[in-house]
Amino acid sequence: MSSIIRLAVAYLCSQWKLSVTLIVIISLSVTLPIATNRVTKEYERELSSRSESPPLLLGARGDRFDLVLKSQFYVGELQQTLTYGEFNSIDRNEELVAAPLHLDHSTNQGKWPVVGTTSTYLTAKSLVLKAGQTFAALGTCVIGAGIAESLSEATSLKTDLANPFGLGDMLPYELEIVGVLEKADSPDDFAVFISLETAWVLDGYGHLHDESDVGSAVDRNSFLKGVDGIHIPSSSQTRLTAENRSKVHFHGNRDDYRISSIAIWPMHNEASALLQAKYIGDRNLQVLVPSEEFQKLMDYVFQVRHVLNVVFAILAVIAVVMVVTSIVQALQLRKQNLLTMQCLGCSRFRVNCLLLTELSILVSGALMLSIILVVILESTAPSLLTLI
């Protein structure tokens, strides 16, 4: 048997171009459908688990999926916002656990979202502190585990400038890192959490500057236009410390300050149904069930996957035809050599064993390559296709 294996390997090596071609064709026809199905199932699992918390979202009426993506994955943009007063009306309901979300800022050139919220949000989502404390003080933040690994020994983060080509309402602030979250294997690992008050300072509702600095008026197109006493300081201090944060002052009515959405955890099904019924006819606000929105998305994914499976089946048939054709042609070219082997005393059974061994080696090589490709595709899929 060892002699047959040596002969099979020797022949395949002598015809290495044909051998490599057959291995690649077979491995790709196996890899593509397996990798596609495994990756889509993994994304379905991640989306489903992510959509369960919070079970409800309240936001401005508009694109439903954009609201879910921004509120749960911190990606995309929201065209409309809410006011803090709308959160207060929800928060008064003792049958609902609610947390406001302010999602308009970022750090590290937009790579890490800055999430303005309350400690209720961390508790409701079971986000546990690994070290440090929460973002109770102005200008402080809690970072996800992924950011902590990237920053190493850094003790602060600087927010992004709203308009890199000129002055805007938002000035970049330096946030002091006071806490790190446990790894959650979710978009929260790459998010920066701050208090709502800190988020409003980033907006420009509140600021810290010398009394002699009267500042300048906001742009007429600014969302801050019309807020009582609002202005942009000429020389605002952008690092809040224990010594100066008590001097921060805000303008206008806080109920009119903007937030992006509200995450809601109902105490029971009846409270959930009543809340959805309350806003079902509202022209400005909408209540969404994230799991239902993601299910709509997955329905489209399933349709695409079915189409891909048909395409892969067609490709598999083509691959089989190509492999069979190549093998038949190779046998025709080797016909005289195989007859010579029989004339030299090699039985027909041993000749067939040789051919089967060659085919087995090719198939084994193709399967090993397929396993490697599937592992590579699964490991790179999060960075190529991730939403978080």
C-alpha cells in the first residue's frame, strides 16, 4: 500500500498544475456555501441577541431601521431627535425602566461612538465595571473593554470636532477615563459612555469660560439657535477637572435639550403593549420593537441566501463537470502508461487502487484547504461585514 501511495504522490507532483487546479476547484465549491451559511447564521445570532436589550425604543418618527441601528449598534445617522422632556414623561411611568441615549458625538476620528446616558442604561444592559467608577462627574467617561485594550495606559480621550473646516457649536473636549467595562462581546466594547450633562456640554448647551469672555452668537442654522443666552465662548476651557467643573453653566430649559432616543425595558407585557398603543398614532414619535425590525432584515438576508444557495449549486455542478472532464482527459493521456503497468505484472486491481489513491489525495487536500478557508472567512467576517 505504501508503494501505491508513493506512486500516487509522485504522479500528482509531476502534474502539479493540474493537481492544484483540481484542489482549488473542489475546495471553493465546498467552501463558499458552508462559509456563507455559517457567517449569516452567526450574524443572525448576534443580531437577535443584541435586539433583545432594550426590548423597546422610543424615537422620532422616520426611518425605523436607522433608529434601531443607531440606538443599538451606534452606527449611522438620525435625521430627527427627541427632547429630554419626552424622556421625563416616560420616566415617570413606574412600570417602565427607561434610559435616555445621546448619540451625536464620537472620538478617535469617528471610530468610537460617545454614548450620553445614565447609569440605569449600564445596569439594565448588565454592563459591569471591571475597574474604576461610573461617569458621575462632568467630563468623565467609562470606556468599553475593546477601547481599553487599544489605549493601554491612556487616561483621557479627546472628542471629535463637529466641523473640521471651521467653528461650530461643539468644541472638542478632553474626557477623563474613570472606569473600564467588562468585555461584553458587543458594540459596547468599543463605545465611550458619558453622562447626559457631559453630552450637553459637548453640544454647547453648557460650557466653562472666564466671566470676561462674553463669546459670540451661534450660527443661525445651529440647533442651539433660540436657546436663551446661548453663545460660543471665544476661549472655552475644554478640560473639566475637580477644580473647575462646578463652574460649568447651562443655558435654556433642560426639557428642551436634545437626545437621540430612549431605551425602554417594560416591567411586564401589559406595560409594553400600553406604551406601543400610546404612540401608535403619534405623528412625531414612534415606539419600535428592535427584535421585530431585525427579523424584517433577516427575512431579506434569507432571501438573498436562498439565491446564493442556488448560485452555489450551479457552480458545484459546473465544478463537478470540470473535475470529471479533467480526470477523464488525464486517464486518456495515461492510458498507454497504465497498460504498460499491467504488462509489467501489475494487476488491474492495483492499477485501480492507484487511481483511487490519487483521487483520495486530491479530495483530502481540497477538504483541508476548505477548512482553512472557512476558518479564515469566519475570522475576518466581523471586520468586513460588522455593524458593531
